[in-house]
Amino acid sequence: MQCGIGHLPGGCQRTMGLHCVLILCLFSGWAVGYKQGDNVTLYVNKVGPYHNPQETYHYYTLPVCRPEKVHHKSLSLGEVLDGDRMAESLYYIRFRENVEKKTLCTLTLSEKQVDELREAIEELFYFEFVLDDIPILGFVGYIEESGFLPHRHKVGLWTHLDFNIEYNGDTVIFANVSVKDVKPVPLEEGAGAVGGVGVGGGSLVVTHTYSVRWFESPLPHSRRAERLRDYSFFPKTLEIHWLSIINSLVLVVLLLGFVIIILMRVLKNDFARYNVEEEGGCDDLDQGDNGWKIIHTDVFRFPPYKSLLCAVLGVGAQFLTLATGIIFMALLGMFNVHRHGAINSAAIVLYALTSCVSGYVSCSFYTQLNGQRWVWNIILTSSLFSAPLFLTWSVVNSIHWWSGSTQALPATTVLLILGAWVLVGFPLTVIGGIVGKNRAGSFQAPCRTRNIARQIPSQPWYKHTAVHMAIGGFLPFSAISVELYYIFATVWGREHYTLYGILLCVFAILLSVGACISVALTYFLLSGEDYRWWWRSVLSTGSTGLFIFVYSVFYYRNRSSMSGLVQSTEFFGYSLLTALVFSLMLGSVSFWASLAFIRYIYRSLKMD
């Protein structure tokens, strides 16, 4: 079964309606059965520098063996987003039939083509083939640096590949490529070089060959993903890190316990002091006291920029729903390593479908705050993230297109994604907003708000917004810093992330820490008779996104070897978007936690 989005490059000839239906094929995991002697198609995919995982080019951009007419495989949306451009190769592989040193083609390379290959090898270009949805990785050539005086610089091209394929019954389990016993063809510089191309011109004749060996495997097809995880062409960067997570969990539990216990003891003393036996409601409480009780007539005064605040809360709730859905889908096994780009496809579909959540939450709360421009609120909600995303993508995609990278999306894929937002995402935002507006009740404020605002006393330096943002952002970041490294190594590397159980635990820890820290900082703010908690609660924990972006800069400089305009633009562009997502999501969680806490303490004031 082939779930196609289009033939790339060269354009997709199918309609957008068919595209949307074919997205559902993303989760298909049917095994392909072969009979002995059946053709097993090997697709060539992409090449790129080892240290720049997102800088990839079509395999046939190199001077290699290629058919007279290139036929491209029909790709899924996730594969296109991953930069895949699979095309049929000249390799002829039959199921369970060994081949010994069969000639693939003979090429006469010009000086320019040799220079292209030499440059690719010196930049550590690797290639990716795909056989039965199994990625096969290898380096284009061989490079050796030796000696100081004289210095020797050797560059060689692999012209023979050994394919080792494992099978079980009528299914393919695993495949890799080896050059263990192969001698590379030297690509030397300088006139008169043996086997090379001189400066004055000339050519180099190379013959590409391959061998195929089949091995029986006891592993069933349903578990072949385990075989791929056990084998890695690239150096391992992910290890089982339960000990680090348990250590973070213990620290977080101690932190939360400390905050909760201290806060509850302080609140108990406050209630004992504030709950006096007097006639009337909370408006008649003793005005001579101080602390959070004295601002009960101002604490529910609606904030400025209500529409923007509600949009932040709505989009934050949408990403909270989206992240939870992705994690649970991963736990259900929907994203195994053989489904190329499945997470990307699922994220796009879920983002469009969960747009109703952002519209509902934003417009509902905006109506409770007596907002009147609800149409503008819906437009602001729908564009709060989509506008920065489109701007960032436009810059990144333009640079990929300029460099010829396969990461540049074709026009048909752009129209598909734009259509998903225009025909699904935005309408669902409008529908959610209308439903939220109609179902919104009154704002549940335990105390009345007076017309004249109380003057806010001067605050000490440690209660300023910048200090609260530093505290509220650092603590949630410290709870996820261990896992963040492994996620970065997966997203900006080539490893397969499979520890979704750990990810769920870390996600729950992140939300818990964000909520508790926000409640504590809000209490300290109100104790200083400052009732401007609305935006402060969003910014305090939402500043975690700033720490994540700072960490991304640290990762780029000290934990990776990425370089160049193409890779750097994509890394920092999407790192900014990631920071924005965390800021919106955690800002929304911290606001609702603070609101629930404030309603609780003012409702608990005794009224006779």
C-alpha cells in the first residue's frame, strides 16, 4: 500500500482533497510480503553533511549512477516535511537471492564532477537509501588526515557497497550497508596524480558495483523496529537515563512539597488573622489591616490588553491539548521508527483539529471579562502563533530553496498545509469562539471591585517582574533540563526517540512545577498589596521559553558541530518558535493555577 502526497520533485498531480484523505495513511503499518525472487525496490533518498542534519540534498545531485528517467516514489506529508525525496535506483535486489559484485554502472567523471565528489567527501557527506521503509545509511567516501610534515590528505570514493539484509519468512526485517572489505578509489588533486584528475583537465573512469547478502532473522515483522533501534550507523547520543529522571523527580517533589507546606502554613495564619466576626460581606472587612486582604476590592479588576491575554490563554490551551495528544499517541505505538515523518504529519493534523480549543477558551474568557470586540479576539487568537510560524517558515524555506536543499517544501505541499489551516484550522477557531461566546457565564469573582483603584505601594526589588520571571522560568526549566538534551539530540540529530514514558513523566513534572511556582509568586505579589497579577502570572512561568532558547544557543555552540547559513537559520528560527510554544503553554497553565488560587483564598474569607 502506498500512501502518496505527490511525486517529488516535479510536482504533484493529485487534488488537494485527495491529499487530505491520504494523510490518514500515515498510521498504516501493514507488512509487505515477498516471494523468493520478487523484486525488492531500493530507493535512493538524500545526501548531506554529517554535522548538519537538516541540510539535505537529493541523492542524484551528486555525479552517481542514475537511470535515464528518474521515477520518484509517492511520499506522505511527513516524509516531505522531513526532506525525503525518494527515487528508484539502479540497484536490482531480489528477495532471498544473493548477489556477488554485480556492476551497477561505469561513469566517466569530468574534473568538475570529481571536485564535487571530493568536496562532498571532505564535508563528510552521508547518503540515505530506503528499502521496505528501512533507512540505509552510509558515507559517500573516505577521508584521512595524517602526518604533520609532510602533511597527507587522502580522499577516496566508495565505489562498492555490500548490502546485508535480514528477513523472516516473507518479510524484510533489517538492512544495512557495509564497506568493511572495500578499498576506496582515490580522488587526488594535482596534475599527473595517479587515478585522479589533473589540474589541466582530463577524466576519471570509475565502476560502481554492489553485493547483496540475505540472512534469516528470528525477529518477527511486528518487532523489527527493535532491530533498527539496536543498530545505529551514527555514534550513539541517546542512552537510558532513568537515573537522571529519578533524580530530577526527587528534587521536584521536594521543591513542590516545600512550597506547598510553607504556603499552607502561611495561609492558615492569614485566615486566622483575617477571618474576623463582623457584619456584612468582604467589602466590610477591616481596612486597617494589610496584606492580600486589603486589596480584595482591586484583585479582580480586569487587566489591560484583555484580548491579547485571552488569545495567549487560548493558544496555550491548544498547545497543551496538542502536546498531550502527541505523547499519548506515541505511547500507543503510532510513531514507530519505520513511519517516516509520522509525528510531523500528526502534529499538523492535530494543530488544525485543536484550533477549536483555542477559539473556545479565548472567546469564552474574553466574554467573561466584558470584552466587546470578539471578532477581533478570534482573529488575534488564530494568528498569534500561525503568523510567527509563517514568517519563520518563509525565511527558512527561502534559504533552503536558494541552496537547493530537499528541506524546501514544494508548492503543492505548501498549498496542502495552507489549505489545512484555511479550510480546517481557522474555521474551527471561529466555531470554537462562537460556542465559547454563547456558553460563557459571568466572571466568578468572590468580591466586588470598586470604581477607583487603590494606589499600589512601592515594591522591593525582589518583587519586580524581572525577578519573578527569572525565578518562575528557571525552576520549570531545571525540571526538564536533563530530558531537553535528549530531545535536542533527537530533533537536531539522527537518533530515534523512543522513551515516551519518560517524556510523559517529565511533561507532568513541568506542568506541576509551573503551576506551584506561579501560585507561590502570586501570593508573594498579593502580600505586597500589588493586585496586578493577571499578566504577571503569565509572564513569570511563561519565561521558561526564554531559558529554553538560551539553552538552544548553548547546545548549538557547545553540544553540536552545526554550521553554515542553511542549518543555522533553521535551528535558530525553529528554536524561537519552540520557545514561543513553551511560553504560551506554561503561561496558560500558570494563569489558571493563579486564578484558581486567588478565588480560593478570597472565597475562604469568612463572611457573616
